[in-house]
Amino acid sequence: MVSGNAPPVIDGVADFTARLIAEMKAQRPNWRFSWLTRRPRWWHAPVVRRNGVRLVRFNHTWVERDRKLACSVAAKLRPNLVHIQEQIHSFHETDAEPRIAQAAGCPIVTTLHEYHVELPSVVHTNALVVRSDAVVSNDTRTAERCQEQTGRIVDDRLWTGNPVPPRPRRPEPGAIATFGFLSTIKTLDLPFQAIKTLRSSGRDLKWRLVGPYAPKINREHARLSVMGEQAWVEFTGSLFEPALGEMLSRSRIMVLPFADGASLRRSTLQAAWSLGIPVITTPPTSDEPAIVDEENCLLVREPTPAAWAAAIERILDDAALEAKLAQGSLDTAARFSWPELARRYLAIYDRLLPPTTKGAND
């Protein structure tokens, strides 16, 4: 397995990789899994074991020297198959991924977590796709971009797994949550104004923004910090298990205002579903049959505070709708579980691995 980052770096793709390896290892206990990544600090050990998986991390950055080192290590590992988690940002927008794929000299599976067609570095993503023996996208939009850029139809459209272990939900009456990275990818001003308006009409609501928060070094966080001056707004900062799950489980509503639409690649949406939280979010920009308005979410189609306020009020005032959305979340989460995701990937591995290696190594 190859990714730009690995825990303890806070990174959605790194967490995805860790959970996917753990589930695949449980299903194929006699296979040997190694994880090639970079070490977060130069003084960290180049090889460590975490949860029975060997982390190989000789390089600290993705500058040219370290890219060469990573390629050399990939070749020396002599893997039967390499699975690359494509996230160009975490490889510092370099050509590390296609070069590692070439150096490995074995079948390549690539998971496209996003496809940044707006960046010059898209040429590296395209090169990786061309080199790959199997390509998987985590949502429809990414699959469409892959085909537009390279002419290649992805081998499978899967999803990003839930990052929060399920647990019983204990919703507080007026608790609204937004979970995940606080960036321009979320139009947070709209739900803020919506909740503010509802509070002015007598609604006792509070809003928790659960995720990394560093206003001193992050420009968008600094802009959003004005919201924190309201007593009913709480920036929790980064939370980890079990505190993260406990915090989210107390939410009555999950508000996910994605600027570019909901999709199955959103781990925060998967988390809300797994906890049975009614979700309010934005419509997908590409066809996503699993996201069904008024079944497992409410879709806000107008980018206005009034539209967000109306959606929040619908759940607060309609117990039957709230219960329907909560059950719809749980039902959807059951379809997109980690065991099923690992099974689908292992089926791809089995197709590509030579018969003599199946059941032995990976």
C-alpha cells in the first residue's frame, strides 16, 4: 500500500488506508501487508510496525531526492501488487506516484480519492492512471473526470469508508453538528446564518464544528473564528476516539454544506450515516444513486440561509421525518461497510495477482 501520509498525520486518505489495511488483513490473515509512506518527522524510525502492518517510510518529504529514495525502496520490497492511494496534495503535487508505480514492477491498483483537473499536477494523476492495471474511484464525479482526462473507464466505483466506529446515538434536543475539515470546500456561512435566524425566532440551538481548528495559522479558520464569538457556536478542534464518536453521537442533526456537492467519497457523510444522524447536505454534482433526498438525507438545492433554515426546521418539527432519516442513515451505512469495501478490493487483487501468489503474499 502506498499513500502520501500516514497516521499520526491528520489526513482523511491516510485514515482510510489504515482502516482498509486492517480490514483486509482480517479477511486475509496469511497475507503480508506493507505500507510505503513518508515519515512525519525526520527523526522518526524509517521502519515500524503498527497493528501488525509494516510501515516503510525512509523519506521525510517528496522532494526529488526523497522521491528517488521511495522508488528505490519500492523496488527493493519486491511486492506482488501495489495499491496506491492517489491524493496529489499529500504527495506535494509531485510525480512521486507514477514513478513509484513504475519502479515497483508489478500490478498496480490505484484508488482515485479526488481528481484535481484544475491543477497543473493533474498530469501526474493522468500518468498514474495510464500505468495502473486497475483504477477505482470513490465517487461518480471522480470517475467522470478520469474518463475525460485519460479516456479510461474506471474498473469500479466504490466509496470512502466511515471514519467513526458506530455507537448508540444519544441526541441532545438542539444539537447541530458539522464534522470534518473546515475549509472553503464547505459553505459554512450559510448554515451559520440559518441557525442564527432560527435562534432569533426562539429556537434553542447550538452548533458544534468538529474538526481541526487552527485560526492562528489557517486563513480560512481565522475568517471563521468570528462565528466562535457567538456563545452557541463551538469549535471543538481535533477529537479522537472515543471522544469523537461520543461528541457526534449527541448530535440531533448533521449539517454538511459541501460547496461541490455530497458524494460517496465524503467520509463525514459516511460517519453521519453510520451513527444514524439525520443529514442535511447539498446535492451531488454527478449522479449518486445512493444519496436519496428525504430517505437518507435532506438536500438543500438553493444556496441561501433561508433554504438551510427551512431544512433544519423540517427535521425539528417533524418527528416522523426525523425518524425516517435516522433509519435511512443506518440502512445506507450497512450497504457501505468496511468489510464490504475490503471484499471488493480483494476481488480486484485476486484478478491481478498471479495464481502462485494468491493466499500467500501481497
